[in-house]
Amino acid sequence: MTIANDDAFARRWKDIASSFLKLGVMSYGGPAIMGIMQAELQEKRQWIPKDRFVEGLSLVNMLPGAGATQLGIFLGYGRGGWWGGLLAGLCFVLPAFFIMLTLTVGYAAVGATPIMRGALYGLGPVVLGIFLVAVYRLGKAAVGTTPQAIIAISAAVASVFSPIGTAAILLLAGSFGLFLFHSRKVGVILLPVLTVALGLLQFAFWSPPVPVPAAVQVVRNGAGVVDVAVFFLGRLPLVVA
């Protein structure tokens, strides 16, 4: 590897590390961070083409877990290969981990003071505003045609008015994508098969959703670290960010 290549390689790594450390410290909310990543890293710095970003966004939304972190790894890989993806993920997660750990220890020690409670109430509308801007940015990047807009609206309606769940909606939307943008023959075969399969699975494995207080109850009952880890690993396949 020549000196010029060494310098370019070092610049890429520094760029990845500084960008994701900044995002990890300064950005808030999963979808909001995705919008910022699109604006800063794809649109402004051109780490990857727009169509490649949309592919990555679709991919991470099909996976369980933290979608923003996965999208950061995808962008880091596009900028610096496998090690770039690893570096992006670590630099993005570590600041939030230490900030959350510090806040948790402080909350456990002093509780929610009136000053902290007032500050959180003031931050709520700001976070909502950032979220709305991020949704608009991601919408511009991901929805560029009338069929895509129809799929987006249909998915939103299904998520509000149907019990089939986010994962099933994503699978059906992917099938419609195959039908519209790849092969009508494959789509015609896949759509009814997938619809019937999802219906049967929904009927066979349906159970009442776990309320949010259940996660709190795990901690209140004096559960250990292993119990907490098992609980959240069990919820992981049900979460699509």
C-alpha cells in the first residue's frame, strides 16, 4: 500500500470515527438519527449513492434491533469496508451507552428532581419536531414514485388499523415491491402464499401484547442481570426499528 493510499485510508477512518462519535453524542431518537444520517452522510458527503442508501434503509427495517445503529454500520461499511462498519457501530453506540449509564446511576441515586422533570417536559416537543423533520427527509429519499407512495400509505394504514404487526407489513410490502419493480410473475405467486402463511401464523401464535410495565416489573421484582438480559433478548425478534 502506497503512502497516498495510507493517507486516504487514515482519512476515511478518521472521518467515520468523528462523524459517528458526533452523531452518538448529539443526535436523539432512532428515526430522527436516520434522517440526520441521510442528510449529513449520504446527501452532503456522498458516502454512498441515494439508491444505495434506500436499499440500506429497507434492509435495516427488516431486521430486529436498533435500526439506527444498523444503518450506521451500513454507512460505515460503504465508506470504509468491514472495519469501517465495525468502527461506525462502536463509535455510534459507545457515547449513548456511557451517557445512559451515567443518567441511570444519577437517577437511581437522587430520583427525578423537579429541575430534571421540567427539563424533560421541555425537551419532549423538541424531540417530536426533530422526528417530524427526519420523517420528511427519509420520505423524500425513500418515496420517489407513485407506486412507492401507495405502498407507504397502505403500510401506514395497515399499521394503525390492522393487527398483523410491523414484520408482516414489511414482508407484504416487499412482496408488492417484487410485483411492481421486479417480476409480476414472482409477485403474483408470492403475495397470496405469503398472505395465507402470515394469516396462519398470526392465528397459531397470537398472544396478547406485553405491556410496557412488564419490562419495569422485571427490574422491580429484584431480577438479576441475567433475567433482564433474557427478557430483552426474548423481545428482540418482535422489535423492528
